[in-house]
Amino acid sequence: MLHGPHYAAWGVVALLQLDTGTYDDLVMIDMTAGVSLPGPIDIQTVRPAALVLAGEINDRGILPSQLDGGSLALNGKSWKIIAHQMKPSPNGDLDGEIALLLEKA
């Protein structure tokens, strides 16, 4: 409910490939131009990313830890997922977003 309108307006369908299978109907927000995310020692960095609703990942039986090392086709470009970062809503992790940190494939 919190993120739905945002994804309806700016979301695009992406293809996610993991060891557990291929998922071709995930709606993500393309942030590959760079997004500022906090690092492990509170130093922010700008890097390519994609945002996906945690509920979409959970509904498909994917654990967030399974995202790392996967690949993503988004807006005609191929990316490798190097890490993920949880962005919980006030209702917790499963209601928030997951930022996928990317590098060109």
C-alpha cells in the first residue's frame, strides 16, 4: 500500500535469473543511473541499483540472500547483482523494498 503507487508509476518489468530459477515478471524501479545508499561504515556511495518490493520476492519463495550473484535484465541492459540491502517500511522487512546493488554484466 505504501509503495504501490510508486511502482505503478515508475516500475518496469525485469527478468531475474537465480540458481533457483528464472523470474520474468518482477516489477522493479530502475536506479541504474546511480543511487546513494549507506555503506557498512556510514559512508554513502553512489552506485547502480534496482529496487524491488520485498513482498514480490517473498511471494515467489526467494530468500533475499539468494539474490546475491544473480543476474538481472532491466530496460534492455544486463546486470550482475553483487549485493542486496533491505529497506524496511515501518511495518517491517517484508513490507519494504530490497535494493539490488548492481554492476554491468
